[in-house]
Amino acid sequence: MHAHNHPNKKKIINRMSRAIGHAEAVKRMLAEGKDCSEVLIQIAAVKSAFNNIGKLVLKDHIKHCIVEAVENNDQEVLDKLDEAIEKYIK
């Protein structure tokens, strides 16, 4: 397997750091006994953040790895994408 060096790598890592920070905030809110409605709103924000990160990773993958796989007739990469999408959408 080759290294994946995508143009949005820095953006993805920054978004992950923010999403992890928000997840930690949810944990603190629960520990502090915050209102359930507030906690649910924060959880929704964390889910949305991770979904957006997933979309960005998928776009990078399609624009780089999949284009390269098609050019090289690499069916294995396409099969792995299919498997990853199945797991991601579950």
C-alpha cells in the first residue's frame, strides 16, 4: 500500500482536531450534568463535523486514488472503495 498524500490533508487534520475538541466538550457537559437538550445539540454538531470530514476524505480519495486506479485498471482499489462506502453509510 502506498502513502496517501492528498491536498486536503492539513484541512482534514484541523477539522479532526476541532471535532475531537467538541466531542470532549460533550463528555464534560455530561460529567457536569448539563441539560440533555444542550448535550443532544452538541452531539448533533459533532456528528455533522465527522460527516463533513468523511465527505472531504471521500472527495480526495475519488479525485486522486480512484482516478489513478481507473487509469491503471486497478480493480482492487475500486473494490476497496465499494467496501468502504458500504461501511461508511451503515
